[in-house]
Amino acid sequence: MDVFLLWHVRHAPFAGGRPTRHRDEDGELDWDETAGDDAKILGAYSTREKAEDRMVRARSLPGFHEEPDCFLIDRYSLDEDLWIDGFVTVLHRP
């Protein structure tokens, strides 16, 4: 069974007024949490249509309406392992 996760990204403004990049060259949503972008999940839905309906409703809410094109719907299969090879932490030193 698949579920559809609805995400929204609030992009942090760049210092010096440089334009914020919301999408990459392919039109895919672009974000970098280490640069202050905030990705949040709005819900998990049984169909893409229900996720899209929630996205439409969220676009009128405070915060979300400021970046109405920064939503992402991800399809996930239930009971499927992710991150099967683990991960590494890279420390950033100033």
C-alpha cells in the first residue's frame, strides 16, 4: 500500500537580499536545511488527490501562502525499509 506525504518548505532568505532559490533547473523543489530552510510535513494521505486537496487548503494559511509553490508530494510504500545502508554525520567547523 502506498501513502502520499505532503511537505512544505519555507526557504530562509539569503543575506544581502540575494533572491531565494525555490526550484532547481529541472523544476524540482530545492531546499537546504543547513542554510536555514524549514521542511515540514503536513500529513500522510491515502491518495494523491487527498494530498493535493490539503495543499490547496494550506495555500491560504499564514506562512504557507507566502511560498505557495513550495509544496512537495512524496509517494511512499508502507512496510518498506528506507536508509538501509545507514548514514554518516559530517561536522561543519567554522
